[in-house]
Amino acid sequence: MKFDVFSEHLSRMEATSGRLELADQLALLLRKLSPSETPAALYMVQGQLLPPFAGEPMGMAARLLLKAMERALGSRGREGSSKDLNALLAEAGDPGLLAERLEMGPEEGSMDLSGIYAALLEISRQSGTGSQEEKISRLATLFQSVSPLSSRYLARFVMGRLRLGVGDSTIVDALARTVLTVPEGDEKAWKTEMKRVRQRIEGAYNLCSDLGRVGEVLRREGIDGLLAIRPAVGYPIRMALCERLGSGAEIIEKLGRAA
């Protein structure tokens, strides 16, 4: 999938307020992705590069982002100092809107989702002498390769400000919708099937803590493929949450009277 198409889906999700509607929009996106693209998409809609346990933050300082924008503009023969861009950022109040307004790239970008994701992962892992300069250069190149709308989400992502409101539960709902075969018109059957599929997805997620991995297996092998996900070294098992009860009497009834 082209990154510009991915960004168009992000734009629709940004304009969606309800959680169920957001899950519907995410499901539309997932159906268009190949299995190999699914992990990157699921990580990125949550503002991540990898699952949280992997510890791969993207957050880039505003100063570096503005320098990348300045370089991207300069490469296109347009002037813009970091001081000027900082004033424009204060006016816009959003690095994404500023990046979109600057129109640093073509109307239609050439890079695909996998290419952008791989580049961002490399940028996040650069360290040591000269790494800041390399990060600025790489990010400037990305800005020159994507559309203005894509620049909006690219800038927000690298600063850790994507904030689409997509939580784990929304992703589980969206993944379930991609494999449901019962028509929504049959409400009772649909809800029953939805509950069954959600439980299978959540069970696999609980064993690996990686929705990207779960999503790829589901899209590649279907719901039965999730049975192959087992506890493995490097993938923490999610902690079970306690169910809240309304009173002490209910707790005693559930657990039995203590000595």
C-alpha cells in the first residue's frame, strides 16, 4: 500500500469520534493491506514502531523536526529558517498541520507504507556521533517523498503526537471484523460470532503481547491460525485483570468464606 493511501485512511480515522465507528474504519484499512504490511500499520496507528515491550520509542525533539523541514524546503529551492519555522509552528500549534502547509513533497508520493516504516525504524535506532545529522537528513528525504497529507501524519508520528485514539480494544474489534462472515443484519448471530472471534484474538494477544504479530497471523492464516501462537521467549504474557465486584458479600460468595 502506498503511504499516501495509508494517510488517507488515517485522515478518515482522525475525523471519526465513536470507538465502534473507529473500529469500522480501521477494519476497512486492514482489509486492503497485505499480511506482511499489517504489523507496521497496527503499530503506527497507535503511534508506535514496535509493541510496547520492545522499547523502541520514536519521539523526536521539535528542534530536529524543524531542521528536517528546513532542509526539505531548501532541497526544493525554497527558503525557510528554523527560526521562521518555529514561529510558524507556534502559530499552527500542530507539527502535522505545519508540515502539510509547507508542501515539501509532491502532490502524490512514491513511497509505500513498508518503506516509510523501515526508514522510521532505522532513524529511531541511529545513535552515536553524527546520528542527529543523519536523522535530520533521512527525515528530510522522507518529507520530500510523500504528499502534504502524508507529511501531516509523518510529522506527528515522529514527535509522538499521532493520537488517533486507537486502543488495543479498538484494534481487536477491527481485526475481528476482517474475518467475520455473518452479516450484520442478523444481529443476534453477528454478536455471537463477534464474541467468539474476539475471544480467540484476545487469547492469542494475551500469549504474546504483540497485536502486530496477531494481526499478521490472522490476515495470513485466518482465525484458526491463531492457535499456533504459543508462549515464547521474548514475548511477555499479559497479566490477567481482576473482575470488579460490587460488594464484600459478592466477593465472599465468589471466593468462598475465609477462615
